[in-house]
Amino acid sequence: MTKNIMIVGVGGQGTLLTSRILGGLAIQAGYDVKLSEVHGMAQRGGSVVTFVRYGEEVAEPIVEEGQADVLIAFERLEALRYAHFLKKDGVIVVNDQRIDPMPVVIGAAEYPENIIENLKQTCRVYEVDAMAEAKRLGNSRVFNLIVLGIAAQHMDYSKDEWMKVIETTVPKKTIEINKAAFEIGYGLHN
Amino acid sequence: MEVAIGASISGVRALASMKHVGVNVAADPLYTVSYIGVNGGLVLVAADDPGLYSSQNEQDSRAVARAAKVPVLEPADSAEAKEFTKLAFELSETYDTPVIVRTTTRLSHSQGMVELCERQEIPDKEYERNVAKTVMMPGNAKKRHPYVEYRENKMAEDGCSFAINRAEYRDTAIGVITSGIPYQYVREALPHASVLKLGMVNPLPRKLIEEFASRVETLYIVEELDPIIEEQVKSWGIKAVGKEILTVQGEYSANMLREAIGGETLELRAAKEAVARPPILCPGCPHRSTFSVLKKLKLHAAGDIGCYTLGAVAPLSVVDTTICMGASISSLHGMEKARGKEYIKNWVAVIGDSTFMHTGVNSLMNMVYNQGTGTVLILDNSTTGMTGHQDHAATGKTLKGQIVPAIDIEKLCLAMGIENVRVVNAFDTKKLESVLKEETAREAVSVVIVKAPCALLDKTPVKVQAKVNPDLCKKCGLCLKPGCPALTRGADGKTVVNDTMCNGCGLCEQYCNFGAISLVDVRR
């Protein structure tokens, strides 16, 4: 059975590193895996979505509407935007952070209120203020590993497998803090 | 493309890669090298962009290939991308033809399992002078044309037994002819259908297609973008269903095929309403500063290809046109020729440094030569920002990072005989404003080189950041007008700086009339 993971966020939030960790895990476990990531024209600031699919044999590289087992969202509004990609029993793991898109910054639109409560009415949602947790750890940049730690509880890899891939994927100097961040997430919501 | 052709003529295998619009620029040599053929194998990798993730049109490179009579291979995953590229070189040398490997954004931005093999050293071929084959003057080209036609027919015939053109027979109630990424969607959506997977999409293996068509009940043709396969197949009198039920726009998906061909009705969750998050200029982007000045002066900008296209949208809204590389300068020139010198005084052309080096230079020469007038802004951020910081002829580094002499843009413009060439720091808004007022008033060609490095080039931690003194902030919102994503209004209406985003460019400080914003040292 193919497992479908989506990582969504705002350009510059580190979705790429996360997908590399997920890809590395699948290879390590001997699965077939496909990754697909498309970003728009600018380097940063736009909505970014990455697909990771693994299983015995994977044909298409994208996750389609209604098929995501896990939706990892690094920002609230992006969770809302892609929630309909979720399977009936799929899970959303969302970083409880707000980044205003340009229409909101210039006052042409309003940032939606109560996104997480709204999503909880129809989906299984696990939220975390990963920025605050990461700052407590001493490096706000590792927030995505905290989010990933929660998501990891809904995938079929052991904690050892996760740690092994984190070690080989993140920059050497940041291995320990990334592992510590993952550990925090892994201990939440279980 | 021309460099690769040179390498091929000299006997060495060569590959040139580009996106679909790059093929337009390369079309001139491509049509003729189709006649010349190759010595060392010659491959062009072209990426089309169904869905326009980052392009100015949705053209189909297979149409160019058909017109140029060049074979096209189309891989469906990463492993095939590698295998087909190898095969492309072999076919190129066997059939004496350039070969296109066509991919799409989806495939180019995907990763999958690829098995590597030992690197093979291919010996260079001898070069022998053969002007009948390499000098395409009319007499010679006339004699090469019949070979091109013969080659097309021969490859169409031989293609019927190429392993990459593969009939997969399953249930024959539905048969699908497809290629590339759409093949994967077909396999997901219609696992029981018979499939003719074409690895070579030009020329088409007619006999193989006819046989497949005769063995299935209903034949569908699934190809993104234009009905290139479909129109040919139908022209042979074969009944097939294609663009009647499928679109020529955007990307396909398995869900789309489940509904259109499989007849399924999918019960999907409704998409929630979510404010759009369009791409934006980064915090500290020098283009924001430049555009804020253009906006203040109420100037229109003929735009070009680069991040600065984003100057077309709110809140900056100064860029009026985007066509292709170099068109900012040429179209400004056309406006002046059509509407006169007075009309052009509230217009400028804006073009980045790398795009200027690509095809802006010749547009500017044309403008000078034809006695045009107008102001050209070269937004020099010392890199190719949008596509990921590639170097170019004016940065002093090659793509491989080798240090080389940089072409001096200022001297280059002076060498064309342009008398008014000004260089201004993009973040010196007062100076830029006065320079633009002077130059747009002038009835001559003016070039203003607006310099400041791309905000993402400097990877070191930020040294200073903007800080708002709430006692001085009057909530006027002037600092917010250029649309910096690092600034927002707090609950009390006063400006708040997001310290994870601000890179200390100081633009907001310049726009505050009350001295409420200052740059503070944040080094630890």
C-alpha cells in the first residue's frame, strides 16, 4: 500500500530538508519512493507544496486530492489551503504559526480566524507552536523537526530509523539540536 | 545550442538543456542542424511547463520538434530520464540527427530511484572537412533535405521495434496511448487498461500504433498540452478519443483520468476558502526599493523576465508588460517609435543584469542604432535571482564558480555610444529619484544601472535590523507601502517588525517621516 505524505508551507520554511529526510527514510527501509516539489517563480514567500510517496511500487510522483495520509503544514493558512487533499482517516500536523500573505499585508484580505478549530471539525488535527518550542531549544530554525516528530507517529518507521536518517541528512554541526527537536515532537500528542 | 553543435561537429558528444521558451531562442540553429546532422552525438533537453509553474506561456516543444523534423524521446520517471538520455546519444549517432529529450516541470522537479552504472568513456570522433554536410548554403541544404525526410520515415519504421515504445496488453476494453508523466497517471487511474507507452513521441511508430488500435475496443490518447500524437493518429483514420474529453491546459492527474475515462464519480472533500499566497519579493530585495521610487514618480515600466516581474502586482504595481527576455528594451523602443518622444517620458524599461546579458544587449544596440529615446533601468543584483543564483558574464564567475574577468555593464553601454549612463545604489531612494527625473526628461537613450546585490546572496547572519519606536510611530502606514513582508500592523495600528524576516535593508527607515524606524545592531 502506497503511503502519501504532503509537506506544505511558505517558501523558505525548509520543506525541502523535510522531504529529503522522508525520502531517505523510505530508501533506507527498502521502499520505492518518489518525491515531487514544485515552487512558483520567486525564491521565497509563496505557497510551497512537496509530495512524498513510498511503497512497494510508486507510479505517479504527486499526491492527489483525497489521498494524503499525513499532511504536514508549517503554517496555519497553508494547512487550510491543502486540507482537502487529506484521506478520510488522514492526519494533519500543523505548526501553529501565522505568516501573512501579501493580500493580508496590504489590507486587501483578512487572515482567516480559528483555522485549527475549523479544521478539527472534519479532520484529525495535531497542532504545535513549534517556533516557541524551537526557540526554547535555542535555535528557531529547527522548528520543522519538531513538527516532523509529531508526524513520525503516523508513519511506519521506528524512532531509531528516524534518528539514523536525521544524522545523515542535516548539516553535521546541527545533528544534535535537530535530534533534540525531533525528540520534542515525538513526545507530543501520543 | 550553437556551442553544443560546435562540439558535435568537432566529434565530441554534447548536450544542451533549456526550458520550452529556450527552445524558441535555440530554434534557429535547431532547424538547420536537423539538416547537418551530427558527428559526435547531439542532444537537446527541453522542459515544457504544463500548468505554468514559472513560465510566460504553455507551449509544446514537440510541435517545434515536428516542424524541425527532429526525433523526441520522452521519459516518464527519473530512471528513464537517465536511460533515455544515453539512448538519445546512440540514436543521434546512428541516425545522424540531433535528438530532443523532452521533459516537463513535474518530471524535472521529481526524484525517484535511479540505478547507476559504470561511466563509459566514448572516444571522440575524427573530424573530416565535409562542406556538403556542414555548410548549409542553398545548394548543399537542398541536397540534405531529402536525407531529413528519409530519416523521419526510417525512424518511424524502426521505432515500431524500439524497446522504449512498449505495448502493455491487459484488459482490451480500454486502450490508452500515452507517454511521459501522463503514463504514470494512466497506471494509477486505469490499472487494468491496455497501454501503449511511447518512449519516442516523434516520429510516431505508425505500424505499432495501428496494431495497438486494432486490438483495443476504445482507444484513448492521453497527452498533456497540445494534441500532437492525437492529431497524427486521427489523420491516419484511426478512431480515438482525446481532447474531446481532456484539456490542452495545465497538468493532468490520475483523478482527472478516473473521472474522464474511468467514469468514476469521486467524492472529495471540498476545498476550504483560503486567501491566496502569491510569490513576493523577498525582505531586503533591491527591486522593492527601485519599484517604490518608480511608483512615487508614477512611471510605467516595460518589464522583462526575472523576479522583478513581481513589480506588476500590488502593492507596487509599476510593471506593465512581460513578454520574453530582452523585450523590455525593444518594446519601449517600439512605443517611442509609434507614439513619439513625449509619450515615452513617463515610461522606463526594467531588465535584470543576467537578462540584459542574455538578450538585452542586442535590444539596446537596436535602440541606439535606430535613434530611439528612452530610459533603460538595468537592475543589477549581481546574479540570476529567480532561477537560483546562477552566475553570468557580468558577475566575474562561471557557472562552475571559476573566477573570470567580469564584463563591465557600464563600459559596455558606453561602448555603444550611449552618453547618459548612470550608476545608482538601489537603496539610495533620494538619489535614484533625482536621477530618474533627469533621465526621463532627456530626449536620448539613457541607461541607469541600479545596483545592489540580491538579498539572498549574502548568507551571513544579518547585522542590523529595523526597530520601531512606538512612541514616534504615527500609524500613517507609509513604511508599509512598498510591501515588505517583514512589516505588519500591530493590533494598535503601529508598525511591527518580524525579526525572523527583516534583513536590515533600511528601506522602511527611509520611508518614515517621523524618525520612528531605526536600524539597530543585532550582532551577538
